[in-house]
Amino acid sequence: ENTAHPTALAQFISDSLLKYPNPSELIVVLIGHGSGWGADVLPGQPSGWRDQHVDGGMLWDDTPDNGTDVSLSLSTAALGETMTLAGAQIGRPLDLLYLDACDMAMAEVAYEVRGSVSHLLASPNVAWATFNYDNLLPLVNAQRSGGELGGLWLQAEADLLDAHPDHPYTFSLLNLDKMDGVAAAASSLADALLGDMAAARPLVVNAHEASAKYDSDFDGDIDVFDSYTDLLDFVEHLQNDDAAGAGIRTAAEQVVVAVSEVVSQTAFLGGTPLPYPGQIWDWDRFGGLSVYLPVAADEARRKLYGPASLAWAADTSWDAFLGTFWGDSAPPPQSKCGSTTEECEGLAPRLGLGDQPEQVFLPLIVRR
């Protein structure tokens, strides 16, 4: 099966419900590579996959097609479609969605699945492949709500990684029933910034530079060139900037309130990551929800950040704010490596037949 296709994923959930109908809670876990919001042919994603499909995102799947392996992935919009189809099977939202993948605790992702998912557990930064399910699955029982289970899973993941300080981590549990409030507040802030971009630009640059960020380009160095920024930290810097006008500061305060209602539980640990011994990952202010904010450098994928790709961009002014911030100039051209890893220096080759893994993890359906 092509796990990167929304119909195939929804069918898996549907088949599970046929075997175990009328669940008290419906929890879905998706495990795989992630890169935050995904649209068409995104550059700079985790390497090892070639001929990337136009729907860049998560759950990359090498699927045989007439004798040729075709790499496909699930876009943010397709993820939303999957959850909508799954929720339709039981006539109500999913109780918990755990995206066990990198960079998925984003406003854009959370907004896409709101309405079809009640709680989202994810990481705004790199998520380590702990495969901690021998500890997570025993916590499932019919008396626990999706939100309660998500909190227990978050703590179990944190407890495991606390014993490995060379694996700094971030986890967030999000109450998506409140996500519309974040979108409305963020849109009002974007409108306030758009009101006088010449005056707002230095405020945005300063707030972005001072805010916590997450590894969006997967180079191991979290710096100003990473475009995934902690939304709460960013707006708090705007709110506390004496140079900001009253309208911007008030709008920023509204975002603070809205994000605080969505982020119900967090856990994080800074440190030096094992694969990058020269780097320190730390977050002075971890809010738990990131947002796309390319400030230090423009990105080719910004041209894909719009209503056609994201409900967040369709329903808020965030894409208009980013476009005006960059003076409505065209984003840089997309590199060849944005669509294929063939002959791209620095990208890992796909595993050969001789590179067999020592362990294989199989998906399970557990009823408790």
C-alpha cells in the first residue's frame, strides 16, 4: 500500500474500525519522516528519497509503479483530507493524532487537521526515532480520553529521552478545538503588521532573531536561517517591544492568549545533539507551536505557501504578510535537489540491498 496516499491511509483506519467497531476513543499514530508544512516539491527536506512527488510533506513512501520505484509523500492538505475521511467513518473527530515525525507541531499543520482531530501530539523540532511503543501502548485503556492519553504519551517520551541528554527534544500536546482562535489572532497580527510594513519590518527582524527556532533545513544548526519559529516566543517579543505601536502590541497579546489555550502540555530538553557535536540546541522560551517565518533569508518554497496548499494561508493574512515583508519580490528559484536527490551532493543515498537494518518495526493494532 502507498502510505503517502490519503485514501490508502483512510482505508487502513476504516478497515481497523470494521474489526473493532464503535471505539470509545479513536487514536491514530503516523510514524515517518516529517518536514513541517508540505506543499509541492519542497527543497531541503530530510535526504534519502529521490523523484519526490509534488505533494512534499511527511510519510514518504517508495511505491513500485510499473517496475519503477516512485517516491511519494503526504502534503499538509492531504493529511487534512486523510483525517477528514477517517473522522467521517465514526461520525466525529479523532480523539488523538500522534505525528511521530520531525517538525510537525506547526500552526499550519494543526490548523489543517482541526475539526477532524481533537488533540495533536507532535514535536516542533527534530523527533528522534525512539520507537517507544512498548511503553506507550500499555497506557491505552477505554477510560482515558484522547487528551489524557496524549499527555501520558508525551511524558513517557520525555522520560525516555531524559535519560539520553545527547538527544535534546521538544514535545507538545495541542487542543485543536481552540485552533480557530489562533488563526484569527495571527491573522489580526498580520493585518496590523501589514498596516505599516516599513515600520514593522525591523520589529519583525528583531523579534525573529531573539525568538526560539527549530531546525527547518535539517543542517543541525538552529539559527536565524531556520524558518520555523516558535509562535508564542515571537509574538511575546513583539508585545514587549516598546518601539511597536499599540495596534501591533494588542494584536500580539491576542495571539499569546490564543496559543496558550491551544498548547495544553509541553516537554523539552536542550543540549548537544549526538549527530551534531558542535551544536547546542536550546530554547529559552518554548511555546510548543511553530509557524513558518522566513526572515533572515527568503526561500524558494515560499512561493508554495498559499491558499492552494494550506487552509491556514487561505483563512489568514499570514501569507500576505510574508509576501509584503519580502516586498512582493519573487522567491529564489528552486534548486534541482528540491525535486530529486539524484546527483545532489550532500544528500544521503538510498539504502542499498547490502545495508539491511538490524531491527524491523511492524505496525500493530491493539485493542484494550
